[in-house]
Amino acid sequence: GKKRLLGEEKRMNLEPANEEGIRYNLQEPYGSGWFLIRLRLHEPLLVLQVENDESGKNQLVVEKLANLFGHFSDLESLSAE
């Protein structure tokens, strides 16, 4: 079977039918929302968009993803723009 990036994380669920990028739906403790990772159109960059209905939960999501992506030496650290 395929190994998914967040395969062991039960509260971040991959939405398979998304044409914009890779989207995960979020549940507690990450709030009620989603995040999307997609390629930027004209630059070789990844864009991360996090949306949440619960105040303060986006930081928890970004911290989890920063920790996960920190294992890839070719990626710059996550920062808010």
C-alpha cells in the first residue's frame, strides 16, 4: 500500500477528491477546519493554506506540519506571510 505523509495522524484526514492540491480535513485537537498544500503557479514553491473555525488552532496545525516537514532538508522552514 501507499505510505501517506500523515497516515498515522487520525485527526488529519486526507480528502482524496481535490483538484487544487493536497487537502486534509481537521478534527480535534486541531480544531474544525482544513489545510491545503499546493504548488504555486509561476514559481517552484509550495503554498500552505490553513483554515479553521476555532480560534488559536491554526498555530497547532502549523507546528505539527513544521515538525513533519522539518525532516526534509530541501524545504525552507514554515513561516507566515
